[in-house]
Amino acid sequence: MSFAGTPQPRPRWYHAQTDLDDFAIVSYRVDADALARHLPEGFAPMKVTFGDGPDALISAVAFKDRDFHFRCLPQVSIDCGQINYRAYVTAYGKPGVWFFGTRLDHPVVAIPQHLWGMPWRRDRIRIEADWDRTPAHWLLDAGDASCDAAELPRPLGLLDGFTDESDWLELLTHPTLGWYRRRDGRVGTYSIWHPVMRPRHLAAASASFPVFERLGLITPGTPPHSVLAQPHLRFDIHTPPRRFRPDA
């Protein structure tokens, strides 16, 4: 059975919308115990069973925001590059992603950073993609992060650690809940929605994400587990974030 996604929540006037261009999920296999040390109480890595044993997964998700705007202010929009650094976790049993941080190439980064206490920083981000080339090519150059990837000759039948396409589509491409450490030390949360992805499979000729290296989750030169990319994707962001309450 193919993955059918999740129902779209009713849009609210205070939600945000954006089109994501040249979207890519660059994932790494990491030690679950090492990841667990960075998570709050009640949070745990989602373990994936690889051929040689269980581990966890983390991803750098990079894209270009196009026409990002709040629904109540459609005339005020921004275009910029963005990278989200995330891990696949459960929070008191609920699946989602833990955000280590976000990089945004726009002054509006001050809103999530200071108003909502989110771990966002401004950085120069350049993303280029040629989807019509054979093979298709995707390039990221952002501060100390980089990735150069090309499309594989044919889609992978299976991703390492997953039983079928629906399995990895749900875990890697469709988490709708996210959590992060606020500036005041508490945990914040928000949710998103997007249609089911139909990503293309790429392989990285080179990749470097020092954010993950500084966390002790990968070492320089660690090859990605996978690179899943898509030319365009529509996103709903259920702003504003709020304080996380396990019993809510």
C-alpha cells in the first residue's frame, strides 16, 4: 500500500504558506545513544533497523522559500534560502522531528529568533539545481555547509533500513510535528502540512554539515545515508509556535 499522507488541517488566518523550490533532504545514519544525549526528557530517537543493527537518522533539509507569507498578509512575502537541521524522534510516544536549529538567508530571521525564541540564525545560503540536466544536479553552498549531488540513473528500490517506499516516505519526508529548545530553555513546538512528496533519488559527490559534526553525531567526510530531492513543494506552516505540553 502506498503512503497516502495526512489530512490537511483547516487553514487559519494566522498560518503561513510558502512554496519550496529545489528542496532536498540530506540524511545521515547516526548512533542512537549519541543522539539521545541531545534530547529532552520524554524524547527518544526513532530507531531504524539497518542490515547490521539499529541506529537513528538525522537530516539537513535545504530549500529556497518562494513567496513565504502569513495568510493575513499575502502582499508581504519573502524569498530566501533556508536549511533545517533535524532528527527523527518521538516525544512522549508521538513521532516527529527535533530541530537542532535553522539557518535563514533573510533579516526576517529576527522574528522566530527573538519573538518566538527559536534556534534560528542568519546565514548566506546558495542553492542551485538543474532538474532537466542528465543527470539532474543539486548544489548547496551555505556558510560552512555544502553538498554537491546528482540524480541516480534509476530510483532506488529500497532505502537502507526501510522495508518499502511507504516506510521511508512517512519517516523521512512527512513528519508534521516538530520540537525545539527555546531560548528560555523550555521546549517549543509547531506543526506543518504538505502533500505527499514524490522525491527523486540523488547521490552526494561531496557533503559537509559541520552543525552535525559539532554535535558529535557525524565526523568530517561521513557519507550521507540518502539524498531525496524535489523541484517544488507547497507548505503550510501552522504559526505561531507554542510552548510544548506533553499532556496537550
